[in-house]
Amino acid sequence: MGVEYGIIETILSLIVQSPPRDVALSSSPLTHVYLSRVLIDLTKLQPTLIPQSLAAAVSGLFQDFVPSLVPSARENLSSWLAFHLTNTDYQWPKSYWEHWTPYVVKGMAIVDDAEAAGQQKRRKRNSRGEFVTRAIRAMATYVAGPDEIVTKCLPAGSPLSDCILEAGGDGSGAGAIVDSSLSLATDSADVGDIVKDGLVSVERDLRGRIWGTNDDPDTIREYMVGDEISESLGGNMDDDDDEGSGSGGGAADKIWWRTGLVIRALLNPAAKERARFRRAVANARDRASGGMDVDENREGSAMDEGGNGGGTGDNDNVGESGVALESADVLTDICDVVGRYRPVVLATLARDVQVHEENMDLRGEVKKDEGDMLLMGEVYILRQVEGMASYSAIMLESIVNRMIRNRIVGGMAVLRWGLGERGGGGVNDGDDGSAVLPRWHALSSAAVQIGIEIALSDSGSGGDPTGSGFGAGDDIGMIIDGGGDDADGTDGASSALSRRMKKIMTYVGPIVQHTAQRVCHLLVKAHERHSDDIKYKKKLSPLQVDLVEGMKQFISSVQHHVIAAMGKEDLSIIMAPSVGTFDLGSSTISVDIECMVAKSELSGASIASACRTALEGRDIALIETLARSMEGV
């Protein structure tokens, strides 16, 4: 190895340290993509020297450094490898794939005692396996079809092809297992076969109305919130007699059954695309092994791939209503339809809350706060999206972001979903952390960024801290009747800078404080579970790493979003006619904004205080270390 090895090590070290791609925290021109392109050009310039040195460098990183890398650095490295291989005709030693396979297989294995302990089914995680899995899954997003990875990249018959579509809840291939056949969710609900068949029929009809005949949203809304649909199912679905009113489990499936029907119908193309991808991967694997193509119907119906059971396969709507709206661009189709049928989603969500409250009144139970119930409903919506779109991280994130922009769900709901809150218990919900998404911080950061834009565009001096389509004073009945249409209004413009900051912090403040409370609560519970485990006294568990490093990245990115939003407009115009009495130079404005952030709930001192409060007198070094690191943010 000569000087080329040193050059490659230097470039790889810069790639590993590059800032997260979802937020520009650095002004350095040495971005992730730029550095990746440099390595590709070096490979083409010196094809006899660079590839060998590159393989050796990656091998050293894999064996000696990947386990010690923070999640963001490991993701940078896997993203680079995916980008490099797809741009160099997948030239990579077969022996490397074979050496990496056991780590991936181990990482895809299921934790044996998870379900027995009442936890969500999840994988046995290891950092090396996640690095390979994410690289393979990233490659699949760069090509026309995932079968190309099987035929051109991986060794014939390699079990690595299994991880192309099988993923954790955020599409990362790590953590909790998502039931991709999330159906009407009636298997766990206490309903009879007749009701299940009725729900199947209703959902099939709903898919036809949306994707086939493109029915008017008001028509579908009136149908979904009316008594006719409940009566057609015998009224059983509205009798939610379970104590759990959260966003996960059988009780939630009965509470939010109208909302679930609409969401699954809207996302039906994603379910069908996943079915097509799975068949393509299976066919490619069989061809590579010298076998025959699999039967087109081997995967079963499209409902088995994220629909609701009882469907008729990939062409579920064809022939009945001719899937007129669907095109080759599934993501664009879904985003367009989600925006068009937003009033239907909000109306069914509000109706489900209304019916549940009526049932609680009949049982003489104390009702939950209406805002909390709506937030639980939003988390339930996100879980449905997770179940149907997690085969692709891009698909999942894009649909979630679209729902935020359409004010179907808010930033707080995305955070609670990402941090594994399922049953509506708030900070104490899901103590085991089994449902935490490994990339919760990236999903939440994007949600907050969009939420800030929405908060600043809202009229009036108030603001909805959830960021969803339900304002603090919205009437449930009006939403059911009107589908959550926005009201007009005007916004005064006194003390523009402080007013702008107030609107942002009304939205961001509760999210940031809840983040600190939830993360620290999970760390406390993880410490209690592993207090006698010698293994975890020597190193942190994957969950602890995801929580600690994720919180650091989340807080840093949110601070960046706030500062960027504060300085986004020309403040000299906003603050007129006071221009003559203030120095409005960019440096002065920047200092003012940073001072405001330092005095807000977003400050490092405020977050560190929330972390120490969560300790409640316990001596947990990890949380104290996290608090100290927050003080410097």
C-alpha cells in the first residue's frame, strides 16, 4: 500500500464525520456527496490501485471501527458504500460479502424472549450487521428495481437478499419488527368473522372510490362518519369496551377503525408496490440460483402486503373500478391523494374520538383530554403508515412529511411515534423501548422543520403546539362536518423578532421538553433492566446509543432549524419603520437570535435541567453525562 491508501483513509474519515444530510450544520464544501464523487473519480483515474486500497480500508473499518462509531457516522459510511457501488458497477470482492453475511443474519434474528416479556417483536441488533443492511437497502433506492441488487451485486444464493425489503419500523433494517401485513387490525380486536368480512368489503369499496372512480372527498367523508357504515357492521366496532385508548393494540384498532380504513385505502399503492418488489427479489434470487421464477401469486394478495386480508392481489381494483389514478410513480400518487382526501382523514379521526368519548360517558369513565386523544389518533395513523411503507425509508419519510405538510399529523405525534409511545401513556408508555425507531431523531427533526414553517405561516398570534390539523380551540363536531378546513385570519406585526420567536417556541418548546423527558425515562428503565448485567456495564446497548446520540443530533438540528427560521426573512423590512433606530446588520440580528434561543426552552441549560429532573435522585452516570453534553449544545 502506498500513498493512495493514506488518501483513501483521509477521505473516508471526512465522510464519516460529515454532518447529517437532513440539516446543513456545516458550511464546509466537503459534503458527503462531494467526497463520494471524489472517490469515484479516483477509482476511475487509477483502476489498478484505488479499488484494492479502498477494499482494504473498508475491511479495516469494518473489523476495528464500525462497532465504536456513533449511528450517524455508521450511516454516513453505509450511504457512501451504497453510492460508490452503484456507480462502479457493483465491483466488490465476493469474499467480503460472504464475510459480512453472518453479521447480517445474526442481526435479522428475532429476540427469543421479547414477546414472552410482553415486548414488541424485534431483532438482535449488531452494529456491523446494521452497517451492511443499510448499505444494501440504500443501494435498492438508487436503482429501478431491488432485483438488480440480487443479480448484479450480491453473490448467487446469498441470504443478504433477504434484508433488501425486510426492515425495522423506520426502514433501517434495525430494531422492532413491523408487521408489514398490518391489516384491518381486527385480528387482535374482539370482533366476529362477519364484522371482519364487512370491514374487508368496506375497505375494498373505499379503495375503489379513491383510486378507481376518484370520488369527491365530501362524499366519502359523509359516508365514513355517518351511522350507515357502523350499522352495516352490526354496530360492534363502535362498542370499544377496552380500557386502552392508545395508539397500539387491539383496543386502539377498535377505537380508530374508521381512520385506519381510510389510511390503508390511501396507501394501497404502497402495499402493492411492496408485493411487486418482493416478487421481483424472489424471482431474481431463484434465477441466480438456477431455479424457476416464482409463481406470480405466491405472495398472496396485495392485502397480505399491507392491505387488509381478503383482497385479490396486485390488481385488486382492476376490473372493478379500473385503477385510474395510479401511475408508475407510487410516491407521487400517494402524496397527491393524501392531500386531496385530507378532510376525510381528519373527519374520521374526529368521529372516532367522538364515539369513544360517548362510550366512556355510557360506562361512567373519566374521559381523556380531547387534545390527547387526537394526538393518540395521529400516532395510530403513523403506525399504519409504518406498517405499509417501511419497506422503503424514502417512501416512509416522504409520506410522513406529506402528512405533516397537510396537517394530518403533527411534530409531537411524529416524536412520540419515533420514541416508541404506543398506548397513550405519555412519557411512561412502552418502558422497554422495544418500539423505538433507530432513526427517530431524523424523522422528528424533519417534522419539526416542517412544523416551524407551518407555525410561522399560520395567521393569528397563537399556534397549535401539535402542528396537526386540529387547533387548540377546534370543535370536533365542526371538523366532522367540514373536514378540518383552515380558517382565514390576519396577523399583526408588532415586535417582529420576538413575536416570531414566540410563535416558533410555542410549537417547538413542548416537543423539545418531551424529548428530554421521554429519552431520560427510557434510559432510566434501561439502566434498571441491565443494572446486574456485566455485559452492559462495559458497553451501552444499541437502544441506549440510539437514544443518547439521537437526542444530541435532534436538539442540535432543532436549534439550527429555529435559528434558520428566525433569520429567513429580511428583518429590516419586517421591523420597519423602526429601521432608523436599530442597527440591523446581519451580525447584530444573529446575536439577538442566539440570545433568544439561549434563554428559551431550547437552550442547553433547560434541556440539561430536564434530564437531571428525570434522574429523581438516582445515580445514573449515562444520564448525567448526557445532561453535561446538553449544556454545551
